[in-house]
Amino acid sequence: MKFLFADGQKICLYIDGQVKEYPSKFIEKYKENALNCERAKSWKHSGEGAQFRGDIRPGEEGVKINSSLNGLYFLSDENEIAYSFSVNDTSGVYKKRLDDEKAQESHVINSLDTEFLNGCMDAGSDTLVLSVRRNYVNSDLAVMDVKSGDLKTVTEGDTLDEDPYISPENGNKIYFSTRGAGRDSSGSFISYSPASICRLDLNEMTVEEIKSSEKFNYFKPVYHGGKLYAIKTPLKEKGANPLIEIALIPFRIVQALANFVNVFVRAFTGKSLASGGSNPTKQRDYDSRKEFVKGNLINVEKESKKNKKRGGDYGFIPLGWQLVEVESDKVIKCGIADFDIAEDGTIIATNGRRLFAINGENCKKIYNTDCCLKVACMHKTDKKTDLFEF
């Protein structure tokens, strides 16, 4: 059994029970350069002069770097993989050697105004279909020849198109999930419609809706053995108790005012209203407490406790997130963040903390992770796309 997965910022390769970790050298280099830049100008934001100007900055620990591994892909060369990533305002796709840790990563594409998200690779032809975000609301599907770097956008509109999957039978047929952007009379974005599954035909340039619902989202379509699988989530999770929320309003108003005054005082004096002790916010790792999954901000600690009370080997994904066979809506496993299907039909799934191998009714835990939200098997299609031959 062989597949890729992301554990936090680490690229991981699983082969028959053994796991090897690889860093993203691009992200590592970006972080190193950002810290060096902060060190070089730190003198401007320290000392009495900076305190007088209200220009005190927290130093290296205050350098904010948001990075993520968006997609992992096997290539035709068994010793090489590709990955898509985002780090602050930069996004791209790079190739990495697995047999030479000292080898430099190969650049495929980079952008400062486009974000390259998740996708699916045809390892037979090194053709990648991925979701490309063009603004904070919309994303399109694009087809890339990884060998040449050529990129062609194949969908458009006021939608969020994501989770593309190349049909194993025909590389010109792409399954994907899509959400329409709802807007008010002034054109401002309000919310998305439920996510539905569609199939794009690259020959005819037509889109056919496969599955939709007014009550549920359907993400991450994967077609295997004549069946379509996906992650089904409720459109709205159960909300908080309204009576408790009302009771907390006065407390939250006081808390907000105190925070505002504290920020104001720090700006002019460089000191906090609270004296003594350590700053609790410096001890908090925001990313370890909350994770964005499919546009949902999940409270890791809260969901972990909730799932633990129910028993079973659950992670921090709500149990309402179900891996299903689309046509029958049969539930295969609950609390799933991502999955993929190997060539032999084994489903590899993650609940954020565990990796599972599912064969029919048999579900086996195969690896523990810190934070795994992405898994990827090798895929090859019987007929490669001819999009780049026109």
C-alpha cells in the first residue's frame, strides 16, 4: 500500500506501514528569509525612541507566516512527487525528488495573485487538474501540463469550483464539487449555496450535475469501480444555545471594551494594563485550536472532546461529516476530513488524528497523525486528456 498525506506542514509518504517525512523546501526557505528580514529591521522597532512613537513590535516571534500544503501528487517518475502550496501571498506548484534529499525542488508555477489549491494528477501523463482561486470568493478549475508548466482554465463563473478528480476511464472527464456565490442587491457576497457534484467534459466543454441537495454539501468526489464516493456534510451544523448566547452579551461587551483600551494603552506606552505574569496569548497556538476544513472553521479541542464522549476512534472532525457512496447515500465512515481510493479499491481516509484503510466492511487504523487533512493515492487514466493537443 502506497499513498501520500500531509501531517501539518510535513509531506509524508506511506509505503506498507513505513512512513517517511519530507519538508517543503520552498516554505522553509520563505520562512527563513522572512525571519532574516525581520532581524535586519528590528532595531527600528525597539528601544525608547520606538516606544515614544508607539512603534514597538514583538520581534521574531511576531512574524506571521501562514502556510499550507494544498495538494499532494504522484508523478510518472516513481521517485518524484509534486505538491501545491500557499505561504502568505505566494502560491505555487513544485516538484520534489524522493530519492535525493539534497536535490533542489523543481519549480513548475508560482503566483502572487492566484492561489493553487487541491487537485488530482494523472500520473500516466503528468497532467494535473486543480482548483485555482482568483479572489476570496471564486475559484475555477485549471488543467496543467506539469512537464511544460502550461496552464488552461476550463471553468469560470461566480462559483467556488474545487476538489477536481480525473475519471480513471477518460482523462477528458472531470468530477468536481461546486458552490454558487450568493450576493445581495449591491453585489456583496453573502454566502455559498450547498456544494453539489458535477462532471465536466473537456471535449464538449459541458457540465452535468450529478448530485445536489438543499440540506447537504457534497465534497471531494472520487470515482472508482463504477461508483462515485464523496464527503457529505450538513449545510448547517447545530448552533449554540440561544439563551446562553444572550446571557453572555454583557460579559462580551465588557471584554471587548477592555481589549480595546488595552490595545490603545500599549500603542502609546508599550506596556499592557495587566502587570506581572506572562502574556497568555503568546502561549496559545491558534492553528492548534482551530482548523479551516472545506471553508469551515473547526474548533479542534471542542470537537475532539465531543467525539471522545461518544466513544470510538474519532478525531476532531464533526461526526456529521460522512464518507458516503453517492448514489445510495450509504455511509462508509463518519467524521472524515479527506479520503482517496487506491488502485486496488482500498479507501484511505483521515479524521484529522488517524489514518484508516477501508476495504468493504473492514476498517483498520494504520497510522496516527498530529493534524492530517490531506491524503492522495496514485491515479492513472485509461485515456489521457487531449486538451494540450489542440
